[in-house]
Amino acid sequence: MTIRCSIGTAKVLGLKKLKVDALPTTAYLMVGEHCRFNCGFCAQARESSAREDLLSRVSWPKFENDALLQGFVNADLESQSILQRICFQVVQDKAALVETKEWVKSIHAQSQLPICVSAGARTIEEVGELLDLGVDHISIALDAATPEIYAQNKDGSWEERFSLLKDSVKRFPGHMATHLIVGLGESEEEMAKCIQTLYDLGITVALFAFTPVKGTRLEELPPPKMSQYRRVQVAHDLIRQGLARIEQFKFCDGKIIHFGMEINDLKMMRQGEPFRTSGCSGCNRPYYNETPGKELYNYPRILTSEEIDRAWANVLQETEWDNTQ
């Protein structure tokens, strides 16, 4: 049996030698290949002609199971102090979910790190089976903020996946998560409303910026403007922390033009936290959406003071900000 892991994970586990400027704080493992679904943005989609070792911008080299498991055993003290979580990315082929269960058992025997699984579980029973194996979080990706955007870019039904998420978090509170991708055609208002709905249900949200990948159906679609992404990040941070609700925000033509608090007050209170990678605790996904050398959508580390200033300046760009209370 073989498995892929992100190139950064391979570095941390001593399986690859390379220079990186940010190490992953989660070990990212990918089970399965050539998905039965045909998401327009995904390198693993059914009709994608992208490189088979890609997921978003990240390369995922393949290893034999013994080599990977030995990597967890032999990880040096620095690596052991870096890793906070293990995350399985499950490509939806016929055997992947079964393989994932076996991998969860094997990893549990070698590591006490919490495990999350990002998988297209089809039933609440499948969710329960994974949790019974000791999985900490299960992510069922919506990706799209609305049913309409989902239908344009993914197979299946947004309503069905949302219903499964809602039923699962009701039965297994504190264990459910989802992914949302900014830049698929939704408005900032639609994305903020979706985020609020999910947190009201107790579902953790991981924000991604749409990333065009050569060989995918959406390879010509540009990534979201940084100003758009920064406003959604701030909205997400305020909602996640319980500092504000969407009813306090102001919108104009779908754009956020006020958060119910002054920008300078928000900057002083939250610093760079809204702009760091979101999702399960211990997940930083270095360069998953980013190109090295360019401004980062999701920072995998604490921001510098200059990065904080630039990020908050981006919030105010390309919109008529409402300075009235």
C-alpha cells in the first residue's frame, strides 16, 4: 500500500531533503487518486489533465506505507515539536475511504497526534465510523458558499452535503468542519452569510483562496483579489471569535463596507490573526494557495508588523468604505 504526503510533510518526517521557509504544523497525507467527482478547480478531478501528484499548488510525492510510518517513528525532536495534527485528504475513489480507515489505525499505533479526515462521507454512519476509530475532526467540504456556485463548479448537491453536515454536527458536536473557497463567483455577502450559518451550527470553517491550476477546468479563472479575500478573512475571524455577527456588518453591491467596528480598533485588537491560516487547530497549510515571493493569502506563521499593516490596508481597497456607525 502507498500513500502521498505533501512535500512539506515529507521534509518534516525526514523523507525528503529540501529548503523551505515555513514548515507545516500538520502532517498532510493524501489517500486515493483520480476522483470520481469533477470539481472544476481540483487537480484530482475526474477530467483534470493536471499533474497527478498535485493538490492545489502543492506537490504530493508517493511513499510506501512502511517508509511513511517509520517517518513518524524516526521524526527528530524538532519535527516532533512542530507537528500538532495529522490530516488525511481523501480523494473520492471507490477504495479511498476504506483505505483511510486502515491508515487511521496504523497512524494511531505510531503517533498520539490528533487526526482529522477531509472526506466525502456519504452518510452519518460513515461519519460515526471514522470518529469511532479515534478521528478528532471530520471535514465535509462545501467549497462553495451557495447552491448556485456549487452547481457551477462541482458535482452533486450543495443541499445534500449541507444537510449531512448539519445532521452530523447535531449528533457529533465539536467534531465537524468544512472548507469554503473564496473566488468562485460568490459575493462577499454570500460568503459571510454562509460562514455565519456554519458557525451558528457549531461547524469549523477553513477558508481557502481559489487557486487556478493548469489542467483543471477553471485554470483560466483568476484568483480572488487580495482586498476581497482580506475582507472575508476579517468577517470570518470576527464571527469565529464571537466578536461580531453578520447583522452588524454593512454591505453594498455584495461587498463588505463595514464590520460594525472601526478598522483601527479591529487592527489594534486582532493584529494579524484574521490573516493566518484557518481551520482545525494546528493547521497552517504553507503555500497551499500561494506563490512563493508574493503576498500570502493565508499566513502559516505570525505576521510581521509590515505584513499586518499591508493586510489591513488591503481590507479598505477597492470598496467605498462606510465610516459611519
